[in-house]
Amino acid sequence: MRYKIQILCIGLLLIWTVTQAACDNDRASPSSDTSDPTHDSETAEPSLPLKVHPDNPRYFSDSSGDIVYLTGSHTWANLVDIAPDDPPTVFDFIEYLDFLKDRNHNFIRLWTWELTKFSYNDKIRYSAPHPWLRTGPGNALDELPKFDLSQFDTEYFSRLRERVEAADERGIYVSIMLFEGHAVKHSDYPWKWQGHPFNTENNMNGIDGNPDNSYTGDEIYTISDSVYDVTRLQESYVRKIIDTVNDFDNVLFEIGNEVVPASTQWQYHMIEYVKNYEASKPFQHPVGMTFQIQGGNNATLFDSPADWISPNSIADMVDYFGNPPAADGSKVIIIDTDHLCGIGCGPNAYRWVWKSFLRGYNPIYMDPWGDMDHFELHDAGDEAIRDNMGYTLTYANKMNLVDMIPRPELSTTGYCLANPGSEYLFYQPVSGAFTVTLDSGDYYYEWFNPDTGKIVESGDYAAPTGDNSFLPPFGGHAVLYLKSLEGFKPVVAM
């Protein structure tokens, strides 16, 4: 996926009988497969970052123009190590990526963590590394050397680049979280603002991110004269992130996780800052804004200059979890359980995956993978969500998704993606028959069982115009796929 310009110079080749000078300035992509007969090394274009698809803006497109549907599990410690021990145990990122690939996932949020020491549910946790060096003189409140905010820590940025590259090699897109606001607001007292590098007690540079002494640190996510120096430091850090990963095409950016509602103008500023800084760079990547915790509203997201957003159900009483509204394409929406139901989400949460997919969203899962809250690694409910995200990606890739839009009115279940007369995908979230509205024609059909991951039945179906009733050949929730037989050769293996 990544494209790097390489200059290959083969100098003078001297042979006793032939003298020949050659200099080959061929540009090659390290990820290109030259054994592919469709690949032309002389004319191949570089692989570019995602951009909003011009014809179906519910999704991104890659440099070939193909739609990219995003789905996958993300977890808190996948960039910054988080553990009850200090220093924290190193997260096994390669094991995590293999876990994702085994389940056919293609997207993660790569989490940053701003607090060096914090507490949820009275459980102290430590995090490392961080973007700045800890040189002293003197110790911070966590009894480690104070930060020098004028010096970046190469360990942080080297790790970032290595992990983006490792994901890239596996075909996984990475949304790099630039800031993390939830812990700053909701970590248990006293380890919330006490653990932040911008606390004046924690750095040697005299930076005070809490000039009003509110002990919340909310000011660091605002635009005001009182935190002018903080904003400049944040911008410098953002530039460093961009410089570190700009040459990757599997990158997206997220301004901040669940930052306070007062951050709106700051987040808009940061979105534009990323876009303006990248405008002079080889690559420009999508920038996202996610829900603002406790008091935010989804209109702020839709009105933002962000390329993609992640809304919340409680904010405007729109049930993005139980019955998500059909996406209209005004933004790419990466719908995230982190902002809908938090952790767990109930025993039937896997149905949300299909509901979201058939309403035009890109569903991702806040996965309790690992040790942060001592959840079971392979809880059955979590496994069902993980598996079904992978199943939806298989269908997204086998369909002509660019021409398919949510058409809930075409099914009594309310869940349908359709290009009428050509291709349909229906979801029945409960057992039983349902009725769909079809254009007349001869179709290939297949019944997919999301509980087993298997195509149970397939064949041909001659549809009359109008209502057509179907009964799944198995109990529980079911997926029905229809494709016009005109010029179609079905592939039924899953």
C-alpha cells in the first residue's frame, strides 16, 4: 500500500567485450507485485491515501477509485503501553495485528494517551512512551524526571512509524489519534490533571495548561490567549506526527478521543491545521472528528471541516446503536461502539454490525483486547462482533458498493443496501420470514448465516416486480444477497 520514490542508479557496467552506461531512474512502489500481469512497472501510479468517494461519499476510495469500506477492532494500548506496572508492559502489537487479520479486519484507531499516570475505577495505570523527553531537572508528580517540552522523544515517533508500517504490510488502515481527552476529564482524582505533561509541576519549561486553576486541564483543548504557548506546542507535535508518517497511504487522522464540548473551535482549528500543513506535503490524509464527551452534539461533527466523523446516540436521541438512521453521505461515518455503548454493549451487539453496514456506515469496535480492564480476551460476545465485522468486509468487497445505497423501505426488516434491479443485500435481525421489493429479473441468491460464517444455500431466483417473500433456511438472524444474473458468475466460497 505504501509508495516510496526510490532512485535506482546502476552506474557503469563494464564487460570485457561490451562497454555500456546505464542509469535507471525507474520509480517503483515497494508494495507493488510485479508478478501480476496487470502491473506495468513503467506506468504504475503511486498508491495514494484515501479520499471521500465522489460517487458514494458514505465511503472512502483508494487511488484506483475503488470503494474502501472500513471495519475493525481497536484497543487502548495499541500505541502507548498501558499497564498497572511501571514501566508498563510492552503491548504485543504484532500479535494484535495477526488477531485482526485472522478476522478479516482492515481498520484500527491507534490510541495516544496523554496522562503518564491515571486511574479508572480506583485502578492505577501507567502509560509510556510519550512524545517528549523526560530529562529533568527535577521530578514530576509521578516521581519520574520532568518533561522537556522542547525535545521530542524519538522512541515515541519511531514506534508510531513502525506500527503504521506493520499495519500497512497487512493491508490495515490506521487512524492516528492525535489527542486523548477522556482520561483528562474522567480519570479518578487526583490522577487526572496531575499526570499531564502540560501540568506546570510536570515540565521544566514553565508551561501551564491550567491557568485558571480549575484542576481539569480543559483549557488545553481551547483557543485562548491564556494557553497560547500550549497551542503552539500542540501544533509542533502535530507537525512532527505528520512528518513521521506522511509517506504512508494507510493513514487517517483523528483530532481527539472524546474531548470536552468546549473544544469545538480548537478541534476545528486542528482539523484545518492538519489539512493546511499537509497541503505542501506529498500526501494528504483524511482527518476525522469524534464525539465530544458529556454535553457534545452530533451537529458539531456534521458542521465540522472533518472528512469523517463518529457520532453518539445520546446526544440527539438518534439511535445509532439499535436502529441507526440511513447514512446520507454528508460525511463518511465511522460508527464506533466507543461512543455508543462503551464497553461490552450487550449479548446481541453483533447485530449492530450488520445494521450499521446496511445503513451505509463503517462500523468499528472498542475492543477490550488486553489487560487495561481485565476483560476476558476471547469473550463469546466480543468474538461474534469481531467475526461479523470481517463478514461484512467480505460482502463489501464482493459487491459493487459504489452503486449501492441504504434503501430501508425495500425490506420489511428495514435493512437493505441496494442498486435496484442489479444487486441487493438484506438483513433480517431476528428469526422469521420477511418481504422485500424487487425489480423483476433473474437473480443469483445466497443465504448467509452470520452465526456460523457460512453460505447455507444458493441458487437462481426469478423475481416478479414488487413484493417477494423469503424465509431463511435457518433460525436466528440472516443475510440474503441477490445479484442480477446478467453477466454475473457467482463465487460462493466464504
